[in-house]
Amino acid sequence: MLLLANTTEVSLGVTLLFSLLLVGLISCLALEEKIHAKKSVIAGSFAVICLLLGAAFHILPFGHVVVGSYQPANLEEVEGDYVEPDGDHVHVDVESISDKSDSDTGLSESTHEKHQEQHALHVDGHEISMPVYIPAIDWGVIAIILGSSLFVDITSRSGLFTWIAIRVTKLSKGDPLLLLIAYGIMTVVFSAVLNNVTAMIIVGSLTAVSLSRLARKELLLGFLLVEGLLTNVGGLLTLISSVPNIIVGTAANISFVTFFLRAAPYVVVATAATLAMGAWVFKVRRLSTEAEKQEALQLVDGFDENDGIQSVMFFRFGAIMLGLFIAVIATTSVLPLISDLEMGFVALAFAAVMLWRYKSDVDQFYKAVDWDLLGFFMALFVVINVMEHAKVLDLIGVGVAQIIDWGDIGGTAAVLISAAGFSSVTDNIPLAAMLAKILSSLGTPDSSALWWSVIFGANLGGNITPIGSASTLVAVTIIHKNELEMSFGKFVKIAAPFALLHLALATAYVLLFLR
């Protein structure tokens, strides 16, 4: 079968209408505390409205979905029967595909153009009936969040995270600033080798345990916010740290080693600057007097890392599984079979293995899952997908294409800031894909700094709002779980100086060292 994209023309009025809906969603999320509604309810309501309007304006790709198809290696595999968008059946042979006369092919002009592009051809597969909002959801992200949450929750029952937290706390001798630095570095490293969401879940759990045991819970808000911001900084370190890195890096033919060597200096500087600023903003200080140091040391010495270990066997098993989990997640893209199943499968598979430890009462872990977070993400994906069909993202792309014409310096800086701004309110994955296509179509050289502007902007934009990235949203969720106050507006107010610092450093770095 031939998998055809939706070619429905969308009027500017419809695009502007859906743009207003996107603004409305952001506004309602900003007023979450005022309207007393959970994120999943807000996003779900807008998803319903978007789907209804999308159906009313005929912009959604209704119909059967072809699954199990593949892209042919050569044109000989393409010969056969195909279905036009209007349902008409036509026959295509090899000669007609290479012939530019669409009257000879039996296909419409739009379909013939798709035949001319090898990547638009999909052979075999079968049709299934699927609601239009199901493929709109990025189930890989949902699987990562669900699987990672279950895995971390169950692994924590082994006492492993408590053990790590206390060991790190003892190394810091109870000094809050040293603890912030240790956890900050841990966040960046985990974000580089894992995904941002998993890193935030693991480090956030460690932080809550450590500060609670040190009787420093008043610092928890600051620690979690700094860690949430650092997940997006750490996400810049390697080619596989985030999806935008993979999309743009592949389009620009940037190798893994080249990506690391070019991004690492910025990550080091931005991490140090974030920790310094975080310590200043949240008043995280070194212990100054001998009395304070002695008191903290006594508290630390009183900690027993083995307290939370109920079973030595399960503790060791949890440690082995955590090491394997990090290793497999970090190498998912190169492992046979696993690379096809992706990180979502890895997270769910490890969660399933750990669930066997409590196989008779796993419902206790299902109840602890943050269903509001999962529901919000699913609804948000649906909204963004409808926005794509309504050409809202295309409208954004047109503006970015015009910005590129501002010149070598001005255009590069403007693309970075624009990408950051848009990725703070919308999913950075379709944004990165769209910008990568624009740069490719403009014939942008692989060595151009514009590619790095998109990479830095798409990643760092997640630090502007709590919905800008999955990891910052997870950080806010952990904050709420610990009964700390954090609204949309409060997050933006606190995070804005950090985001401005990150973007200023990124702009200077790209213009001075990557041009």
C-alpha cells in the first residue's frame, strides 16, 4: 500500500483560529491554580475542542491506517495497485513511475509527485481502523514515563536510592552547597546518557530522601528546580541525549563524536553557571561555623545507609538492574532488536521485571502512578498534532525562514531565540523536525551555525515554562508530591533568569565558536 500524507488545504483563517486555541491552552495552564483544575483536565478539554473543530473543518486525516509497510529499496518493488486519496484504485508500473506524464501513470498530479519521491513510497502492510487521535500521541514518551516511574518506584523499595543518597550525603559531610553541586553534576550526566525524564525521576527521588534526612526540606524546592533546568542543559551533551538532537544532528550529518566535542564546553560552563546562580537565588550556603559543621557531621554520622535495606538479595538485584537499565537506555540506538523497539520498550520491560518482586500485589504501584501527568501528555500530543494539521507549525516555520534572511550573525541568533521561544510552549520534536526541513530545503551547509541554533534553542526553550519539556514538568510534579507550592506563573517567574542566562551563553557560544 502507498501511505499518503494529508494534503488538505487549510485557509489562513482556520490556522489563526487554531493558533488562538494554542494561546488559550497556554493561558489556562498558566492560571491552573486559579481555575482549580488539573493539567490533564485542561489539556483534555482543549484536545476535545481541537478534534471537533478539526473534524468540522475537514483537516484531519480520517480513514484507514496502513501498518506494517516498508520503504522499497528500488523502484521495481513499487509496481502494483495503489489507492488514491479519494478512494480510486489505480495500477502503477515501473515505467509509469519514471515517466513525468501523470496522464500515463493514471495518478493525480499530487499523487504522482509523491511517487517521484522515493521516501513517500510504502509497500505492503495492511489497513486497520484507528481513531485519528491514537497515532497523534507519542506513545514512546508515554511508555518512557510510565515504565521509568514504575521502575524507579519499585527499585526504591530495595533501599538502593536511599543508600546512594546517604553515601553522597556523607561525602558532602552534610554541606548543602556541596550536595547541590553533587546532585547537579549527577543530573547532567544522567540526562546525557539517559533521557531527561528518567534522569529527573531518579535524581529527584534521591534529592527528596537526602534533604529530608538532613532536615533541610526548605531547600527542596530550589534543588528540584535547579535539577529540572539542568536536565535540559545535560540534554545537549550528546547526539542521543534528546530527540531534537537526533533529528537535527542527522539532517546536518553531525557525528556522535563531533556533537559531543562541540557541545561539551557549553554544557560545562552552563552547568557551573546554573549551580552558582541556583545557590545564590535559593540561598544554598556552605556551613560557616564550626558548630554548624559539627551538627551536620553528627547528623550525617547518624545516618545508616543500610537502614532501608530489607533484603540484601533484592538490594543487590536492584543495583544490578539499575546499572543495566542505565546501560541499555544509553545504548538503545545501537543494540540489535532493542534499537527497533526503542527506549519506551526498555523502560516498560525493566518495570515488568521489577514488578515480579511484588507480583501478588502490584496494584499498589499502579495506584502510585501519576495518571494526571500521563493524561496531560496524551492530551497535549493530540492538541499539537491537530495544530500540525491546521498548519500552525507551518506558520511558525514561515516566520523562522524569514528570520534566517537577517544575516549571518543576526539570523543565527534570532533562530536560536525563536526556536527557544516556540519550544517553550509547544513540543520541541515537531518544531525541530520542521526547522531541520527548512534548513535542508534552503541548502544550508553542514558546517553552518544555524543547525546548532536550532539544537540549542529547541533544548533550552524547555527551561522557560513548565510545559516546555517533559523533564521540567516532571520536576514540578515531584515538587507537588512533596506538598510544595508551584504554579505555572511561579515557575516562569523563578526560571526566567536561569533561562535568560542559558540562552545568552548559548547565543554567545554559537556565534563565537560554532560559526
